[in-house]
Amino acid sequence: MNFGKDFVELDSTALVTFNALDFHPYIKYRPTPTKQFTLRLHKPEFSAEELFSSIPEGLFTYFNGIHVKGKLSYNLDFFVDLSNPDSLLFESELKRYQFSVLSYGETDLTKINEPFLYTAYEKGEPIRTFMVGPENPNFRMLEHISPFLQASILNSEDGGFYQHRGFTEDAFRASIITNIKERRFVRGGSTITMQLVKNVFLQHNKTIARKVEEALLVWLIENQGLSTKDRMYEVYLNIIEWGPLVYGANEAARFYFNKDASKLTLAESIFLASVIPQPKWFKYLFDENGHLRESMSGFYKLLSEKMLKKGQITQEDFEKLVPSVELRGPAKLLLKKIDKMPVDSLYDNEDQ
């Protein structure tokens, strides 16, 4: 430990050991003239088995009995000046060298490639279980879900889904900056892959251990090619919550518009994208007359401009788009009583 007039630091000559793992972190805190935090961790090539064998038995249940070969390396650089959040530096990378999984142990991480039973949780308690596959009449293959909805969700939740390998540094960086500026948690940096792993494999307990397990699962699934991007997106669209006990694109299309997910219009699709952050509070997106609030116009404009730029909609689609929808399904009945609610709370969501 080094102490100065305006800083305290843990020098990288310090050694931290955790079972078979050892590393040399560098941590520095400077309280004046502005609060600054620095964290660096550079671990050169090491046996991949050291990482997975160091996980305490029972902590990460999905890695019980897993055996791997090859090597890994990890680099993390983080710096933030709280008086200037936009200066934040965040670079994190786990590299693999001739890495492969010899056996997955007790858990089948490829289960999403076949029909499976999905259980939705709320506050750590199971609230509904249903089949994700053809046995479920509301299951829809990707090609049977409106292209408008597919594009809307991609651009609102994770525009780089088909390009990244489960993580995007820019999203994490933007999330941290926003939370610092707001002085509260208002935005997460989760990708669609991370949301899928959290929903299918993990309960929603917000613990550090859960986040680490989530990150490792995402890294394995993406880097080992355990599932295709199309299949992951298909499962995601069939399990995400879209309202009170409403799960999946087709249930959402029926609940809001009394139609099949393949028939959704551009305006309806963008609306459904806006619901995902807080699906139980969808009614607060409407005014007392049952019309979409004027504030929704900005969301429609932002999303449609992204879609037009990427060629996902035509110029005619863009020009004809009106930020308005008519509810024709059961959701309409829930609009009869709209209580007042702080607008900011609509966006307090871990995965936004």
C-alpha cells in the first residue's frame, strides 16, 4: 500500500490468490481535487483450468464439474473522474488460446437449441412455466415474427447483437457514465445474450456472484458457438416479459392488438419495443384518453431513424409512420384507470 497527500493505492506488486488463481491488481483512489478511481488488472496467459477449478463448489452451479483445456488471458483498464464522467475509461477483454471445453459437467448449456421448459421468476419466486417450442401454440419461429418487431427490438435493446460476442464495452461505458450523472441506477449495459442467459439459466437475484456467473456463461455460449445468433434471438423473443403474465412476441401481439406476431405493423412493433423496460407499467405510456403520450414521439423518431439508416425499413415506411397505436386486445381493459406515476421510474431498469 502506498499513501500520499492526495491518494492511496494498492501497488501492482501486491499478490492476490484465490484458490488456483493469482493476480496482481492495481487500485488507486484520489479524493482531491476531484474524486478519481483507477483499476488495472493484467493477467498474461494462464491455464484455463485454473479459472474454472478455482470456482468454489456450489457458488456457480452451472460450472459444477466443468473441465476445459487451453489458455486464457485477461486485461482490465478502468478510470473515472467523478467530476467528469464522460472521461471514463473502460476496457475489458478475456482472450482464449486453443481453448475448448472437454466436458460441461452437470449442466447442458446447449439446451436452448431444442424445445425446453422455461420458468419465469418474479422477486426470486417462480410465477409461470411454459414450453419454448412448437408444443406451445404461442411459440413463433423467427421467420414467423414480424420483421418490424425484430428490427425494433434489436435497435432498442442491442443494436450490435449480430456483431458482438456477448458484450459491448461501449454499452457498459455508457451505462456507468449515465448512472454516475444521475447518481442512481437508471441504466444497465446488458446485451440480448446477457438478458437471455439471465432469464434461461439464472434467477434474478442481483448479487456480484450472479453477475460473474452470468458473464462466464455468456462468454462460453458466444465464444464456443453453443448456439446460433438466430436461435438465441428466437428464444429471446419467445420468453421476454411484455405485460402482466404476458411472455413472448405472440402473446404480446394478442394481448395488445389481438393479432398474430407475424402481422404487427411498424408502429405496433416500436410500441412493443418501448414496453420491454417495464412491461407491467405499459399503461403509463398512455394518457387519460387512451392515446400514446406525446413524449413517445421522440422514441418513435429515434428508433425509426436507426431502422431507416440500416435499411430495415423503407423511406415510405419512415414517412408514413405515426406515433400512435390502437389497443384491441385485453390490454385495453387495463387502461380504464391510469394512476399518476413518476415518468423517470419508467426507465429504472437493470437491462436498459
